[in-house]
Amino acid sequence: MTRSSKALPNLLPMVLAALWFAACQLTPSPMPNTAKLSHDVYFALKDSSPEAAQKLVAECYSKLGGIDGVVFLAAGTRDAELTRDVNDRDYHVSLHVFFRDRAAHDTYQDAPAHLQFIEANKDNWTGVRVFDSILGQR
């Protein structure tokens, strides 16, 4: 075996690490930079059981994610272990929808799927708080 062929196995981990790093740099972030408006909704539930909360989360994904103009959607439950003084704990499920622009947000509000989502789930809501934000340049 020549001296150069002995060095090749030692280079393999470095080459693989370099390829992995390059791939990570090229992987797009889950939320596109095209989002211009954020619509954050916090639901307080009458039945706040884990099953009811997960049902609402599933409804968010199945009913709302496909509405035209939505560039990213995420929904989940409040982390009960985060209890600092600054943590708002007056909700059970959060929904985060990012729109390509204000017009897409306005269309979403009247979209049949959004209205069906409200009608199907509102009886379990004791409160709904909405925070809409114009997103800054990234």
C-alpha cells in the first residue's frame, strides 16, 4: 500500500463532514422568506383534555393549511412545564399561520375551509385571542 492510499481512509470522515455541512447550508428553512404577515391565534378550551387539544391541533392542519395564500402553518399545545412569570398560560392550543401578503390573510378569513373550521370547533372555545403582525425584512 502506498503512502497516499493510506491517507485516503483518514480523509473520509473529513469529506463526509464537509458534505453534511454543505447539505445543511443548502436545506431551506421550513418557513419561506415569502411570508409577509403572521396570524397567531391562541385558543382556551372548555374541554382542555389532551385528546381535545390534539383534536383541535389536527383540525388546524387538516382544514387550514391548504388555503390559498398560506405559506406556512404550525399548530400545537402549550408546554405546561414552561411556567416563568412571563409565560402566558391562559390558552391550550396555538395556531400560527404565515401569509404571503395582507390580501391572502383577508381572503383566508372568508375562505370556506376557515369558516367550516370555526363552526366545527367554536363550541369548545372559552376564549380566542388573535395577534396579527406585519413581518419585517429578513
